[in-house]
Amino acid sequence: MAEVPPEQIFSKGGQPYSFNQTPASSSRKESDGDTKAPLPKGVVLDKDGKPCRTCTSVAAWRNLTKQAKADSSSSPSNTTSTTPTTPLAAPATSSPSTIPPDCPPDVEQLGRSTWSLLHSMAATYPEKANTEHQDNMRGFLKFFSKLYPCWVCADDFQTWMAHPSGRNQPKLGGRKDFGWWLCEAHNEVNRKLGKEEFDCRFWEERWRTGWKDGRCD
Ligand SMILES: Cc1cc2nc3c(=O)[nH]c(=O)nc-3n(C[C@H](O)[C@H](O)[C@H](O)COP(=O)(O)OP(=O)(O)OC[C@H]3O[C@@H](n4cnc5c(N)ncnc54)[C@H](O)[C@@H]3O)c2cc1C
């Protein structure tokens, strides 16, 4: 899939969301008066005001670490970490867009792993789920959507699930319904990020049975 520029990674209501655009629902604190150089574009802050690695793409994170190194070499006495108050349209970095596999995940790596987990849970969900199984999954999704380590992703996921019409509530009666619902949830994020939508008719081939052409055998 096409790489999404870091500054477009997050969006709220269709608008690009960058680190200094705190969602209305968030309780992110501003810095306590510190006005050092602004963070590079695409870096998302945690609710405590510190850069959130699991909310940020590797490209934007690299710009941040580069900037931190430049800052510390140009003013060695000023070493405390800061929270920005204004955005900076940072030039694109030429650093590679992947990180070694034994580093903390960025937002994309975390996302891929998480979708694998979620779709695999759908793939192994009972064809017809009893009440206890449905309740367990409902509880899992409720807590997952609160605890997902990329908090802006989590906020948006919760908002999507809680659509006032009720149309996005998890469909937990059985595997087909749940797998389709999850595919639609994933497509919601794909749309937000400007990615191609997945044809949900194929979710079981992708995540459960393997493709009919035998490439997964
Ligand atoms: C709940 C959640 C919310 C997220 N929110 C954000 C966000 O706000 N901002 C952000 O930058 N990132 C977010 N992410 C991460 C993002 O969705 C991607 O995981 C990440 O950008 C890497 O994308 P990718 O192109 O490698 O494929 P992924 O989107 O990770 O998909 C992995 C694989 O799943 C398959 N697939 C794709 N779409 C579907 C579908 N609809 N149904 C079934 N299978 C499918 C494809 O084979 C694909 O290769 C979120 C992740 C999760 C789990």
C-alpha cells in the first residue's frame, strides 16, 4: 500500500491531525511554559505531553530523534525534553522508513500486529457464539478500545464504535458477522488514512482459510 506522509497519518473528522491539534476529547496537557523548538510534523504527543512513539510513524520519529541530537549538540546546557506549542513543516527525511525488528514499534508496526491479532480472533471465533463468548468478546473490545497504545487511534476507534445510530456496535452472533464487522472497522481506518479499502468478501481467505489459489498452502 502507498506510504502515507506523516503529516496525514491522523485525521479528525476528515481533517489532517498533527501533534499540536489535540482532539476535543483528549486531556493532553500543554507544556509548562517551555518554548523550545517545535517538534517535527507528524509527531503525536501522549496525553502527558511527551512524544508518543506508538502514535507516530517511524519517519516522523526519526525526524524527532535527529532534531533532539541537533539540539543537544548545539546547546549542551539545555537538555530537558519539551513539548511544542507551534507546528513546523519539517522537510522529509531521507532515513529509511523501516526500523530494525527489535526496536519498539511505531504506529504502523503496532497496527499491523494488532490487526493480525484481531482478525485472527475473528477467524477462530465460533460459527455460532454462545452468550458467554459474546460477552467476553464485547468486554475485550471495550477494554481494547480504551487501552490501545496509540491513544488517538483508540479515541477514534471508540468514537466509531459508539456511533449514535448504533450501526457500528460489534456484531458478535457468530464468526461471519464478527469477521465482517471487523473488516468494516479496519476499512474505516483505511479510509481515514487514505488507503485502499479491503473487499470484505475475502476476509476469511485472508485470515482463516488462506487464498483459493493455494499460495498459503
Ligand atoms: C484499532 C486500530 C486503529 C488504528 N488507527 C490508526 C490511526 O488513527 N492512525 C494511524 O496512522 N494508524 C492507525 N492504525 C494502524 C493502521 O491501521 C495500520 O495498521 C498501519 O498504518 C499499517 O498499515 P498497513 O498498510 O501495513 O496494513 P494494515 O492496515 O495494518 O493491514 C494489515 C493487513 O490486513 C489486511 N487488511 C487490510 N484491510 C483489511 C480489512 N478491512 N479487513 C481485513 N483485512 C484487511 C491486508 O492484507 C493488510 O496487509 C490503527 C490500528 C488499529 C488496530
